Amino acid sequence: MTDLATRPSAASSIRWAMTDIGTITKRNLLATIRIPEALFFSALQPIMFVLLFRYVFGGAINVPGGIPYVNFLMPGIFVQTICFGAASTAIGLAEDLQKGLIERFRALPMSRTAVLGGRTTADLVRNVFVIVLMTIVGLAVGFRPVGTVADYALGCLVMLLFSFSLMWGFAYIGLKAPTSEAAQLMTFPLLFPLTFLSTAFVPLQSLPGFLQGFAQHQPVSVCVNAVRSLMVGGPFHNPSAVWGSLAWSVGLLLVLAPLAVRAYRRLS
Amino acid sequence: MSSQIAVEANGLSKTFRNGEVKALDGFDLEVPRGQVVGLLGPNGAGKTTAVRILSTILQPDAGSATILGLDVVKQATQVRRIIGLAGQYATVDENLTGYENLTMVGRLCHLSKPEVRTRATDLLDQFGLADAGGRPVKTYSGGMRRRLDLAASLVTAPPVLFLDEPTTGLDPQSRLALWDVIDALVSSGTTVLLTTQYLEEADRLAKDIVVIDHGRVIAKGTPAELKADLGSTVLELTLESAESAASAAASLADLSTKAPHVDGPTVGLTVDAGPSVAAEALRRIDAAGFDLIGLNLHEPSLDDVFLALTGRKAEVDTDAIAQTSGRKGRRTKESS
């Protein structure tokens, strides 16, 4: 019984935190594949966006530099999709809270960061699959990335890191939301302006002047420009956007992760 | 650590909604090692809040509590290693199988993988879930979920177990089955703090009962002591008709400490010295020529105790509680 009162060393705390995050990640991924209907429809939505913009709106949108709209579009759709994917962090956490699972976790001797860490890691893994799926769909509708495979992979990493940072903000929303339905509704006022008042679907020049300032500098646009620079290049070659997106991601993570962790610790 | 008290709480207080709702107001508790203590109280009395503080989920505004000598606030992580929590709100993941739920909890309690596998299989066996272990929990019945929930709280074989209304919303058969499981745990030496709003459950399982209302302890003792405190025995005599019952009641009135209660052909008397008064009552009935059909002399039930202590019936509408599960339900409950 004497070992009960001893505190574990820092090294073993970190090791256990990683193990706990792994356990929760596995649980979340298992839950995802156990509901194939949800998996199917969450994959369907971005595909419909691709088809909608590629074949319906695309013809009306002029892209500078004479490159095909589909090449302009795909990096935008990628980033929009992984932002929406990040919102599932809010919904998942709110659901776990609502069902009482988090109550059980909080009475277990597990790491205090594992519930949030495991949720965001699982959602990140999901976003990896989404990017693979979208790449295939993109190639099927005429997306022809320029540049090396390494550039393409770097583009994917840039947006995955961005989505990971956003997830901690959505985690905060999920912990504050009264129900999972409310959590979902609460993500829209953030997601819509960020993804649509951006350079994801239209060139900056086509926006009215008063929106251009916001649309040019807000983090989703910066991320889209970074991905476009790496995957499409040409007139969109923009290395400073890559650094800009990484800076946004790290900055957001440093602010949002402690906020979410604090909200988790203060649950009542 | 050598203390004989497994769970101790001193002056716990907790308010919600910026002080509007006082869930606990100077709550004290002592649970001796290896015993079952029943925390009995109506909805909103503070039972769940007390358990959530004792199981480190919630921090008290004032007061302190220890589990086997470890402080629930300052040594929360160590406390979490020696407690198990099951009940209405600590729950299981319905997308995972029963086996996966148990192994997940085992891993989160930092048991080794082989240990976790053995333990999960044993517990599924022990709780009659061996066949269902490979199925997602969403296919389980309410009784099966509760058993799995209880099994999940036992993965580490904790010396102290909190059961928060373990049978609320269960059908009678599942309730009896769960009682047997809890009995077995207690005989193996586990200390149990059980909250319930069913008097029958507290009477059946707990050695000591603590009655709580408005966040405070209003009475405690063994079920027999609590009933004895009420100070009287109930004598029920059943005659051949309601008319004879009414006239018998009049001739027996001086034997009862309260006005006799007539219900159809049955006369109920509240008496101090049970057997001798019963003999006197029988003599009078015989002399008056009534036919006696039945006689029942019994101690007051916990229901009577509860009614006397809180001024209201204990068993409230539990269907409504079962329906408002989840977070919304929890908040409503604590504020009620």
C-alpha cells in the first residue's frame, strides 16, 4: 500500500500520457469505423463540394495566370474539408460528455490530457484518410498537381498541422457546449466565414475591397495559399505563405491547447 | 494508511450556478473498511454530488475528504488508483464491445496488456456477459449495460467502490441480479458506498444507512436503529368486515399512541409495547365477539422512517429520471 502515496517521475508520467493518448485514440477510431453510415456520409460531403465547384460554379470563376480552375480549386477544397473535419472534435467531445463517458475517464488514474489528446489524434488520423480520398477524387476530375511528390506531401503536412491546431479550439467549444447538437451548431459561425471568406474557392481580386483585407490575412487563406504554392506553384508560388501557415498553426496551438486543457480540468 | 476508516468526509460543501444551488452543505461521512454504507435521500438531496467529490471528479468549495487516508483533492491521482465508480452517469462506450470497454479501462488504469486480457475475460464471465462480450454495447439491454458498467469499475479490483444509484431504471429481475453481485463483492472485502433512493435497496444491501437531505446528513445508523428511533411498532388486525373494523377501532383507540388507522376491514394501531398490547387487543376483540381473520405485528419500514425524517415519500417518479439521462439530466437533477 505504501507505493500508493508516491508520485511517479516526470519521465514515466510522459510515457503513461502517451500510452493513454494511444488508448483513447484507438477507442475513438474504433467508434468511427463501427458507424459505417457516418463514415460514408462524412466522405460524401467533400466529394459533393468538389463536384459542385468543379462543374457548377467553376465555369463562372476566372483564375489569374490561365491555370485550370480545378487546379486552383483542389487546395481550397482540401483545406475547407480538413477544417470541417476539425469541427468533429467539438461534436465528439460534447457527445462523450453528454453520455457520461468523460465522467468515467475523470475518475480513472489516467493522464489528464489523454481525453483531449486522444480525440484530436483520432480526428487527425481521420483527416489523413480524408486527404487521401480527396486526392483520388481530385485526380479523377482533372486535378493535376505540379511539383514533386515531396512538395505534395509537405502541402498535406502543412494543412494537417493547421487542422490539428484548430481541433484544440473546437475541443474548447465541445467542452463548453451543452449537447453535441449544440456543439455542431456552434462550429458553423466559425467555419463558414473562415472557409468561404477566403481564397479557397475564388481569387482574392474577385472579392469586394472591404473583404479583401480579412480574406488575405486570415489563417484559412494563408493555409490555402501555402498548399496552393506547394501543389500548384506557377502564379501561386508563394513560399512566405508556407511559413505564414506554419506560424499561424503553431501560434493557434499555443493559445488554444492550454485553453482546452483548462476547460477540461474545470469541468464540473 | 492503517486507518480503519475507508472513506471520510468532513464538512463538504458545494454550490452550483454561482451559489444559487446548494448541493452539499456541511456533509460528513465515515465508511468503515469492508462495510457497505447506504447513502439514502430523495432526488436532489446531494447524493450524486457527494459521490462525485469523493471520486475526485468534482472539487468541493469547502471541507475535505479522504479515501484510505489519501486526500481527494491533493492526492487525486493516487485516490483514482484505489477507487471504482459505477452508476447512473459513469458509463460505457456503446460503440465498443463489452470486452473492448473493459480492456480500455484496464489500459487506462495502467495494467499490462496480458493482465488486462485476463481480467476482462474473467469479469465478463463473472457478470454473465461472456457470450455478449464480443458484441457492441449498443445491442445490450439496460441490465447488461449496468453489469458491464459495474465490471468496468472493478477492472483494477479497487478496495473502495462507489455505486451511484446502481439500479435506478432497472427492471426488478435485473435489480435482484445486481444485488447478488454487490453482495458477492462485499463478502470479498470491498468497501462500498452506495447511493440510492430505494429504501428496499438500502435495507437489503447496507449495514449502515446515512440519510441525506438538502446536502446535509439528517440521520444515520443501522436500518434497525433508524426504525427503532421512530419509536413504535405497527399492529394490524384484519376483521371480517369494514363495519366491525370501525367499531373495533373505537374500542381499541386507547391502546394506540396515535389515532387508529382503518383501511377497509383492517385496523392499524401504533403501539409502544408490541406483544403485550397485541394480547390485550385480542382479549377485547374476543370479548366483543368479532371474528379475527388476520394479525400482523411489524417494525416500521424504512419508508416510514424516511417519511418521518424528510416529510416526504422516498420513492419518487424514477421513470422520469431514467429518461433524462446524460448531462442535461444531471444538471437538472442537481438543481432540483
